[in-house]
Amino acid sequence: MLESTALHLATLGVAAALFAAAAVSDVRSYRIPNFLCAALLLLFPFYALTAPQPIAWDQNIAVFTLVSAVGFIAFWRGLFGAGDVKLLAVASLWAGPHWIAVLLFVMALAGGVESFVAGATVFFKRSKNGALPRFGKVQIPYGVAIATGGVAMLGLMAHPILLSD
């Protein structure tokens, strides 16, 4: 049991590192590499197999499918980038129905802070002629917000294990 718990926590740690790498990549290049999303996708079965409590795969896959469909529509309408959609979809697979609210809530808070900071930065960097910039053209690496929600969710998943006897 102890080995299984250690492997489970290690899996959560690797997933958190992959989310962090996605955030860093998005900040640097406004791209989230496919291999990071694929690694998170392939790591999920290890999480499920080593979990101290059984995980209802079908529910997690249903949430993943729903978020993927909504994400595709958002991408198609130009609201989200493809990397953001893939990262959010795979994060929702990990979240399932039990943690999806945490993922989305923390993601929304982080995204709001990120948008405010980006908007303030643009506002204070006026053009040479003193004209205000167009806020609608500000690029925001939203993978940072998704990754923040993902890491927060993973931390809460690990919390009962870390505090158990």
C-alpha cells in the first residue's frame, strides 16, 4: 500500500511539473507543445491505477469529452487557441466530475488576474504619440491560467493522502 501511495503521489507530482512546463512554454512562445498534453493524457491511467480509492473512468472520460467539444467550438470561433483547448481538455480528464469546479474556478481567477496585469501593462505602455493601445489586441497566454487551475486541483487531490496517518 505504501509503494502504491508513493507512486500515486509521484504521478501527481509529474503531472504538476507537466502543467508548469506548459505554462512556461505558453509565456515564452504563446505555444503549448503537443507532447506536454500527450504526456498528461498518457499519465492519467497511472494516476487512476495507483489511486487509493477507485476512480470512475467513465465519468472522467465524459467530462473530458464535454470539455473537448466545447473547447473545439471555442477554438473554431477564435476564442481559444488550439493548445489551450488541448490543455484544458486533458486537465478536465484529470478533474473528472469531482474536481472540475475547482479546475474551472481557479483557472477563471488566475485568468482574470492575468488579464488585468496584461491590460494594465498595455495601458502604461502607451505609444509614442500618447494614444491608448487597443485592448482587444492584447495576447494573453491563457495556458498559465489553465495550468494554475490544474496544479491547484492536483494539490487538492494529494492533500488527503499527504495528511493521512
